[in-house]
Amino acid sequence: MRHKHHFGGLSALLLLGVFAVCVLVVLLTGAEAYQRLNQRDRAAYDTRTAGQYITTKLRQADRLDCVAVARFGDGDALLLYEDTDGEQYVTRVYTYDGYLMELHSGAKDEPNPATGERLLPLAELDIERHGGLVTVRWGEEDTQTAVSVKLRSGEEAAA
């Protein structure tokens, strides 16, 4: 009789061990799924935020003579010009070292791309301007995102 009691305790301990392993496997699987979803959501957030940021910057500088495209940092950059108290300034929106960056300086200054403010993780921008239409693309080739903004103010002067 005593022998059976010992066997019953061992089987209960074994059952508890199997249950603990199953719980651990479920928790690890759930944590991995949560991490993947979190990374996907972060990438989508960065993409949406980059598009909204670039669109807002272009709308703020919505004049044909205030928007230019040039090489700066790791590639293409938006150059947004403005006059303040008779002085001309430029805000550069560009990528550098894996980040979307912004740098505000005098139009005649030649700043270092590393001195800009980091905004979002972003590898590179591809910017095209055809007349009053500015198109900005970013992201991987299979998941590339683009935003196009038509500059409307100042069209009469340019026509």
C-alpha cells in the first residue's frame, strides 16, 4: 500500500511538470507574437508619421519659389526656404545615419548633416519635383510609401 501512495505522488508531480512546461511554451509563443505585432505597429506608425510630417512641412512652405530638392546627408533633401526679418533661412528635411532629420539654418550656411535633429528611423528619401508637384518616397522596395503634394500658392507668379 505504501508503495502505491509513493507512485501516486510521483505521477502528480510529473503531471504538474508537464502542465508547467505547457504554460511556459504558451507564454513564450504569446510573447513572440506580441513582439512581432509591436514591431509591425511601430513600423506602420513611423511610416504614417513620416508621411504626415513631410506633407505638413510642404504645406507650410507652400510656394513654388520656397521649395527645392538637393543632395544633403545620405541622399535627397527637401529645402524649404523662408524669409524672416530680411534674412533668408532654409529648413532641410533629409536622412542621415538611418534617421529622418531636420536642420534649420541660414540659407548661406553650409551645415554638417550630423547636426540636425533626429525625428524618426528612416533609411532614405527619394524626392522628385516636377513643376509644382513634389513626390517623396521612402521604405523598402516591396513596401514603399509615397506622398505627393501639389504646391498651390504662388502659381500665378510662376505661370
